[in-house]
Amino acid sequence: MDKKYIPISEMAAMHNLSRQTLIYYDKCGLFKPAYTNEKGYRFYSLSQIPILREICLMKNIGFSLEEIKESFENRNPVSIYALLKNKLKKLESEMFELEQKRTYIQHRLEVYDHLSVKIKNINLPHVEWLPERHVIFVPFEKDHMEKNQLHLTLMKAWNILSKHKMIPSKGFGALLRYESICQNNPLKNAGSIIILPYDEYNYQIENLITIPEGEYVIMYKYGMPYDMEPVYKLMKWVHEHHFNVVGDIVDLCLMDTTFYNTQHNTDFCCLQVPVK
């Protein structure tokens, strides 16, 4: 190329840009042409190629036009190194947040996975092995519960989780004390639970308890955790099949109020009874 100036279309094509992009770079003061003729046509010098090349590189790795513009105002190896280090730190933070969101979405998919099959198996107990779970537990304020009180108790647990910058992606529900059920006071010492989304954490979380791994008798049902009929039905099945209950009962919510319809106006839940 032995000509003195490069027309805007050629300069744009050389860098895989549009004419409109170079016009915008001119208007915002990022990259001005070396020469504009009397008809308003923009031309660039050969020496401007490395500058536009660097602008394109910085744009492609995530810098804003304002950041690029500032980098050229005081351009030296030290300032560019610092700029790149800071951008890398921000990207790593964004990647961590994206990975968290990806994990949360996977958790929610697991909650809704095969839900149609679970609904078909309503009120049919079976045995599964469940892993250890860490949950936030907030006791009910009353031994006689209603839906609105249930919501308020759950939100107390939710706020504890939020304080530690986590969301309840693995689900929530209630914990019913087996001893209280045997004493015909099933909601005594019961409460709302939220499952922690991570098994490992490096800080203290209030109201944290552990639900042990092991064999659980599982039964899907429509009903709230203060509706005891499904619980008593399941306990009868457990005893008839010669299982021993070895812990408290989990009532995990799979579909809450947001799924109510003309057929069902109660939660769809999964009762889990630890047995041996």
C-alpha cells in the first residue's frame, strides 16, 4: 500500500468493522480520521492502523469504549498492565457469579425433574437413599399453623440464607418432629427449613442443622405441612412394613402457591421419613 490515505470503507473492512462503527468512533472522539475532505469523506493514514487494531483488540476482550479512550490518554506499559489486571479481576468475579447462577439453575431443574411422574405416584410410599443435607431451620411460632404464618416463618429462614449471599435453589419445606407426632402434638417444635445450595461453606450460619443421609420412606402428596392426614397415613405404612423411624420427618415443597390451579390449591410436597 503506497497511497497516503485509506478511505473509510477500506479501513473498516481491514478491521472487520462497518463504516457506521468508524463514523461513531469519530463522533465520540475515540478514533478520528487523519483527513476529511470538503465532501465530508473520511480518510485514515497508514500509521493509524496499529491504533485501530489495538482498539479492536481491547473491544473484543471486553473493554468499553470509554475505558479504551481513557487508556490512550495516558498510554504506557505500567498503566496498560494495571488496566488489564483490573479487567481480569472483574472477569473472574463475573465468571464466579455466572457459575453460581449455573449451579442454582441446575438445582432448580433437579427439583422439577420428572415431576409429572412424581404426581402420578402420589400417595404411593417407596424407599430411597438420600444424601446428607444442611438446612436452615426456623421454628413455627405456634403449634397451630395456618398458611400465612407458614409463609412468614419461611421468609425468616430465607433472609438468613440471603444474608450469606445464597438463594434457596435446592428447595424448602418443613421439619416435623417425630417425637411430637407420637405425642399427638405434631407441630410442636416443628418449623420451616431451607436447604443450603452448597455442602461446603467457610462461615458460621445461624439456625443451621444437619439432616443425615440414609434410607427414607418417600411419599408424594398434595397438602400443607400442618395437614397431618398424609403424615399419619405414611406413618401407618411405615409401621405396617416393619420399618423403625430413626429421625424427624421432612416435608419438602416441590410446587408451591405459584402452581395453584382449579384442581389443586395446596402445595405438592414430598414427605421423607428416615427409617431402618
